[in-house]
Amino acid sequence: MSFQEQNQQQSGQLAVTGRTRHRRLREQGSTEVADLDAILRAGFVCHLGVVVDGTPMAVPTVYGVDFATRTLYVHGSVASRSLVQAPDSTVCVTVTHIDGLVLARSVFEHGVNYRSAMVYGVPRPVTDGDELLHGLQIVTENCAPGQWEYAREPSRKELAATALLALTLEEASVKTASGPPQDGDGPDGELGLWAGVVPLRTYFGAPEPDPALPAGIALPPHVAALGPGGSGS
Amino acid sequence: MSFQEQNQQQSGQLAVTGRTRHRRLREQGSTEVADLDAILRAGFVCHLGVVVDGTPMAVPTVYGVDFATRTLYVHGSVASRSLVQAPDSTVCVTVTHIDGLVLARSVFEHGVNYRSAMVYGVPRPVTDGDELLHGLQIVTENCAPGQWEYAREPSRKELAATALLALTLEEASVKTASGPPQDGDGPDGELGLWAGVVPLRTYFGAPEPDPALPAGIALPPHVAALGPGGSGS
């Protein structure tokens, strides 16, 4: 992290770089670290932008963030393959929440309400056993809080078969769009057409026990807390 | 499309290429065109994998597919910027549906149930006015069926300000994971731990009228049909 970046993060502001400068009008950019963190906390699946064999890929995978060290852990073998080919390449980790469809009077003003964070950086494969365990804990807890304590921890052999990347939260672009359509004031407002937002909601349904589960094993409270009524991705 | 690819698509099978060959065990790959189409039909937001200024990006944007011509239309200016820089570059369009969290007895067997399609190809910027209109209709109808007929169509000026890419559905990788965790049979099954799937559900909530909407404009049936109770992304 450069001094400037460090400075800006301490002030609660993200550093603005060539690729994180906001260009478009309709969407709202944010340089607040708090906004970045909120988007990352609200999800558990990201799309990893990497180049593999010369082709850009957007690969869905699970992630988690250690906010104490500001390290983002990304799970997956595709990412690791790309790193073997080009160890010092920048990747992009995108977390997107779709909040609703914006139905305007005119097709042109249609849009999507969303919150999105794109984190850039050169990832580091996690090879140290302790950090692998820690990173897996972060990812697991981000998916299902309480599950790390509950489930059997990985063995040494299982850890060795786990591919995990670490990325420092240094450079990120945060964009959001919210609110109603914006063509109510002009001539399109006179068309007599309905306009508004159709919200999109994501949540966990009722847990479905493994058919192989023996009788008498109760649903643990931390899983019951996920849904329904718990928070989604 | 090569002859081989054409042949395989006519047989309902996707061509297997170096980057669409399935490598992992836990996930199930599919070469059925029907599976690809079902995943594309079930969503309206994709993540576009492109290289911009030398950096891979995973950019969320809306899309739609003309299944008659097997053309995928992707909306957005970032994609277009990347094309200006490198007009013959391959991009990746990823559509992902997260269906649930797989909570196993062991952390190692944890996973996510999902359906994902990664479409590869060299995109073509849509510049012809008629195709722009057609492509926008495909994208709009994919987001909200019935909305194209209902809303005001784009003017010539608005069309000129619309960035749309077209990608032929030739090469794609389809992967899904479903079902319960798989560690019920081994020694972990004896741990007495709960295991199962917590399904993740996405749907449209009740439409929220634009506060600027004059009284007396009824919610059109095609918007009411979206949610609640309609299908999500």
C-alpha cells in the first residue's frame, strides 16, 4: 500500500486510481471505506476476474474478509491456476447485490438498483498452514456464522488440498444505484405510464436436512438463524 | 462457428474446448445446450469478464438472449470501452444462480449449490439502429417481460447513446452443484452433527410506485406478475 493509499484508508476514504475513478452519471460512486465494507459483509459469493490461458474469465466463488487485517480471502482452484501461470497479475474481485428493477416511463431510463464493489490487487496464494486455517475460517464464517465452531475442522491433508487466495483491500471501486426512476419530471411523466421499482429480495429458506441424517440430530441454532428470516447474500 | 461446433449444437450438445472442459469432481459439468439455455433464461444480470487497460475486470451488467439467432446481448459502457481498446479480444459472460449453502459435517465438504454458465466469445458492438432496437428489446424483456410494449421506445438519440454488445452462443461452460452434502457415509457421519442444505431464494417483492407517480395510474398486470410470487433472477 502506498503512503497515499494508507493515508486515505485511515481517513475512511478509498484511494482513487485510474481504474476506480467513476465515469458514469446514473450510478453513484463512493469512496467511503464503510460503503465498501458493507457491500463485502452483505455477500458470500464473488465473481473473480482473472486471465487464464490468455482469456479473461469471471469465475463465481466464495469469499470472506478479515476486516482486522483488511485481507480478502477467495476460495478456488481456477484462481490458483491463473496464479501459477502469471504470479504477479492483478485480479478483480467483484461482489454485486441486485436490489431491484427500475421500471421507468421510457426504456432508456430503465435500470437496476444495485450495490457493487470491485476490488483490485495482486493476490497471494495462501500456503502457510495457520493462515490457510484462518482464511478458511473467515470464508466459512462469512457463509454461515457459527459453522466453523460447529463442524469438524479440516485435517492437515484436507488443508493441503485447499486452494485459497489472499488479497489486501487496497484498491476498490464502489458503485451503487438506488431510488425511483428519474423520468417523472420531463415530458415522459405525462405519458400516464406506471413507473417504479420492483425490489429483488434474496433470503435463506428453511434448512433441508441431509436425507442421510440419523434421527434425533437437532437443527443447531446458528443454522436456524440463517433462515427463513435470516439475512441473504 | 466451426462445423464441429455447429454439429454439436444441432445435436443439443455444447462443443468441448480447452477452456470449457470440466476439471473438478464435486461440481457437475454439462454439455447440454438445454442446460445452458435454462441458466441464461433464469437470470438477467451477468458478470462480464473483460480486460481493460491490461487489468481483468468482472463487471456486472444486464443481458438478454435472442434464442432464435442464439445471440447474447450485453448492455454496458465498460464492455464497449474494452472493445475499443482490443476489438478482437475474447470476453467471458458469466451467469450464476446461487441455490443454497451446503453445510456438511466437515468444513472441507462444505460448498454452495449453484448453476453457472460461462459463455466465451469475441463480442461485436451493435451499431445498426434496427439491431440496437432489437437487442434492447431482448434485454428489456429478459428483465421484465411485457415492459417493452408498455414503456416508451427509445428515440434515435437515445439509441445512439446506448452501448450494446452481441455475442454468439457458441462456446460455453455449464456447471451445477446440487443436493445434500456427501460426508454422511464416512466416519464424519458418526459425529452426530447436523448436515444439510440451506436454500437461497431470490424473488421480486411488491412493486414500489415512483413517488412522482400521479394518482390513478394502475399497476400494469405484467409488472404485478413479476412479484411477489413471480420468478427472480
